[in-house]
Amino acid sequence: MRKLFGILGWPVWHSRSPAMLTAAFTAAKINAVYVPFGVPPSRLPEAVAGLAALGAEGVNVTVPHKEAIVPLLDRVDPEARAIGAVNVVIRERRLLTGINTDARGLVLSLAEAGFDPEGAEIVVVGAGGAARAAVVGLGRAGATRIAVMARRQEAAERLVEQLGGAVGHAHLEASGLGARGSVAAFRSARLLVQATTATMDDGPDASRFAAALPLDLLHEGAVVTDVVYTPRDTAVLRAARALGLATVNGSGMLLHQGALAFARWTGRPAPLEVMREAL
């Protein structure tokens, strides 16, 4: 019997997960189909109920559903509960369990690019599900200070308040983009993580968003990463490279979070190089 997997998002047309996971199932000789499900936010509760009814083995979850899906699941594992966001759902008998592989996926992606967060000061731009995963993942990987910045300062403050006990020994602080405190944070940061959806639409708005980030304050050895993977080369990454900064695009995080999801769904190691080639 063919197993059903998929991804829930809105929009979901841009997702590379179907190509990546289909290649993984084929390489592993698992009889499975992976389907993109475009689900408007108002229909998410129905869609989650439908997963159980259809007998889906598991799904990925992308924007804007990573936080909203949490109360709709039967179980949420401790790390995902601490982050407050789920990006992978697993059906275990009749129960739907939520986990988060984004946090580890980002850390693995940066490690592959040669960046170690141990002892680092970091800036995370954003306050949604991806930002929450970045803060927890990097904090638990040894970062000493993480400055969370958002266009609405109250959103950054809420994230810091909620995640204070989930980030190891990292000191968290919050500010609005462009606030006085953000200048010092940029100057001392070894890593900047762009964790909003602002760069998904690669047009004038994305360019203005990139221009508003004081990337020129980052020191010469800093790294800039963008969790957005479509487009592969975002406005923020282009702006960082123009200043001579090292950059890491979002494909690595997508790859590693997907590999972790595959392993949880199947109980087998993910065919990482097959998945990388498919991306």
C-alpha cells in the first residue's frame, strides 16, 4: 500500500520539499507519495483532522502554520513545545505528534558551512516560527548572546519572554529593527540570521528590507544566513556579499530539517546526497 506524506502551507507552490522527499523515498525504495497541500489559515483545523482521516503517515508544516498547528495536534514533543512551533507531524497509530527539526536543521547547515555557534553573539531577525527555532537551536548549540529583532518590538519581546528558559546559557535580548540597541548587537555579532518571509518575494520590497538592515555594521568575519530558500539568492544575501561578508543560503537548512523528518517518519537514515541533488 502506498504511504501518504505531504506539506501544509499557504502558499505552498514554492516548496522544494516535494522534489526532495520524493527523491528520498525513491532512493530508499519506499512506496510513498509526497503531496503539497495548499491550506488557507482558516481551513487548518479541517486539514489536520483530514490527515488523520486519510491515514497520512506524516507531513511537513511551513508558513504560516508552524505555530497555529500546535494546539491542533494530539501530542507535541518537548523541544517543539519549548520552541512553540512545529514543522513536522508524525502519525503514530491514530495520534498526530508534532516535532521541530528546523532548530537542528539550521545548526547542521551552519556546521556544514564551517560556522560553530559555540561562544558566539548572534542577531536573529524575525519573531515567527523560523525565528523561534533559530533562537532555540543556536542557544542550545552554545551561543552566548542572541539579539532578537523584529519590525514590531513587542513581537521580539514576546518571543524572548517565552523562550527564556529554553536556550541553554544564552542571554536573550529584544529590540525593534533600527532601535538604538540594535546597533551594538550588529557590531558584535558573528552571525546574522534572517528568519522572516520578507525576502520570499524577490522584488522592491525585499530590496528595501535588505537595505534597512545595517549589514555594514557587521565585522569582516561575520556570516549572514537567510532561512528563505526560494529564491536561493535573496536580497539580504546579495547585500551581504556586496559588503564582502560570508553567506549561507536557506537550502542547507531545508535539506537537513527534511533529512531529520525522513529519519523520524521511516526509522531509516536519510539519503542525504540524493536529497541534496534533488534540491
